[in-house]
Amino acid sequence: MTQLREIYYCEKCGNVVEILNEGAPALVCCGVPMVKLEAKTEDASIEKHVPFVEEVEGGVLVKVGQNQEHPMLENHYIKFIEVLRKDKVCRLELKPDDKPEGFFPVKKEEIIEVREWCNLHGLWKS
Ligand SMILES: [Fe+2]
């Protein structure tokens, strides 16, 4: 069975889907099973992916790359940032040339998880 909020990826076409309601044991795209993405939490490379959460007035600012911004190029960028609460998913969709960060009007103590997806390096969380 799929689980609520899991994210699946098609290795053939690049489709990314998020589970909004639990169901079938396997998702299929392009005739092959989709891969469940497991969010990584440690980044050893120079490029930083783990979302950094900073408390600001009225909510939180999430940055991808605490000291160095993740690239936002046509072929390599952060596609979305999500802030998960118990009862709410806040998602910011980004495109090349955007800043790899976003403001979310959510109290820091209510956050269960923050995650982002890089089109080249996959899913990351903090
Ligand atoms: Fe990346």
C-alpha cells in the first residue's frame, strides 16, 4: 500500500507524484513501476540540498543551501519545497532563476518535516 504524502518518481519520463489518498501497492508509469523516493538528510557534496529552516516574523523561511544557494539553472534546479504539518502540506513550486527559498506562514513548532526535490539529485528533508 502507498502511504499518505509519499512521493514516487518515474525513471523513464520524470513524472513525480505525491500520494493524497492511500491505495494500490504499486504505481505504474510508462509501463514500469514508479520508484518511491526516500528523502536524504545528509549532504556531503559542495552543493547543499538539505532544507534550512529559519524562524521569521509570521512563519518560517526555508532555504535550500544554508550558506550557499543551490543552483537554479534550466537543467538543474529545485522544483518544489514542501513544509509538512500534521494536517496541512504547504508547497512552493519553483522554476529556473527563482531563488531557492520560500516563506511559509507556518509556526516552526508545528512543522513535522520540510523537504525539497532537486530535479537531478532527488528528495531531501530536514
Ligand atoms: Fe541538486
